Amino acid sequence: MKCATFHFHGELNFFLPRRHKHNPIEHPFDWRGSIKDMIESLGVPHAEIEWLVVNGVSVDFDYIMQDQDVVDVYAFPDEIDIEPKVALRPPFPGRPRFVLDTHLGRLAAYLRMMGFDTLYRNDYPDEELAEVSHNERRILLTRDTGLLKRSIVTYGYYVRNMNPQERLAEIVERFGLAAHVEPFKHCMKCNGLLHPVEKHAVVEQLPRNTAAHYDIFHQCSSCERVYWKGPHFEKMESLMNSVLNGHNHDE
Ligand SMILES: [Zn+2]
């Protein structure tokens, strides 16, 4: 029987059973396996891994495990002081875009509110979530580690918090969203693009008194829902500010 030692750093301990958290794991094996498969068999999904180091050398997911290997596994935002460094995936191209697992509806609405292109349906099958993430290069947010172990998922993240507002703060922090916020860009309901619209064009759709009190309106190009800076927006804006200020405070 061969044996390797794994050290999981930082955020990755979240995925380990209690007895393994923050402890070296001695892992016996008698099969020829990649480092990726072996790590996932210990419970940590590849999508959460930022750097892999074997015996002091940076490697990628295809590395074949050898007897007596000592493995260090790091999550974002940990850095390694090793050259050369082997990146496990290309940096995410451009503005972050998301696809969300079925139970993250509130988070989807919040991300859209802040201007992020976010796909969400309450009936997405796992396979389709993984495919959409892969084909459209979207960051998959989920509460399902199995989904993050699917090999076609390149950009993925397990949402830790349970409360929707804390989840929003968590994602803003993790993906550096504060610099990209753009309210009134995406429809909170359907993710369609919003455009400015004249009051007279939408007055029929507005609740009583709204037309009298507001002059600036945006409309969704897909579902035609109308948005304005009323009390509902003010509530959203204060949530957005508290999330962003919390973020700035940490820096
Ligand atoms: Zn819409």
C-alpha cells in the first residue's frame, strides 16, 4: 500500500470531516490516481482549489500521485511563494457572471440588483447547471459539493452562509464585486437588460400615485417589468450599501 500526506489550508477545511480539519491527513492508496481524484475522494471539490503543491513543487490537477508524496492544497485567496507557479485555471474573463443553484433565488435577485448577469431557475437539473457554467463561462454558485466535483465545472464556489444578505456579502467579498456594481442594469426577476423608459410609455403599468411621485423609470427588455427609485428600491439600496461598506471596512 502506498501513502500520501495531505495538508489542506485555509477555507478548504470547511469541506473536511471534523477529525481531519486543520490536521495532516495520512491517505493510503493502492490505485494509480490523479491528485484531483484523490483530493475529491477526501471531500474537497476541485472548483474550490487555487493551488496544488507536491513536495514543494507547484503542479496541476493531472499530477499522478506517488508513494510518500506530501501535498499542500490551497484555496483562494491564499498565495504560494513558489516558482514556477502552475495556475489551475485561467483568470475569470472580464466582469463576473453567475449561474445559481436552485435554492439560491434570493441571492440571484440581489446579484442582479447590483448589476451582475445571473442565471437562475428553481428547476435547473444539476447536469444543466454544470453545462451552463461550462458553456457560457459562468461562475457556478451552489450548496452542493457534488456539483463542484463535476469535471466540466471550471469556475465554482460553495456558498457558506445561510442568510441571504450574508450570502450576498460573502459573494461580493469572494469575487471582488464592489468594483463592478451597476444598479438598474439587470431585471431582478428575469435577468433581462433594463433600459430607461419615458413615464408616459409605462404609466398604465404603475401603481396609483407612483406616476405622480417619480419621473425616472427603467423597463426590462424581456419581461417588461418597470423599475423606479421608490421605497422598495431604497430598501435594496440600503442593503447594497451595508454590504459594500462592510466590504470596504475589511480592506
Ligand atoms: Zn425582466
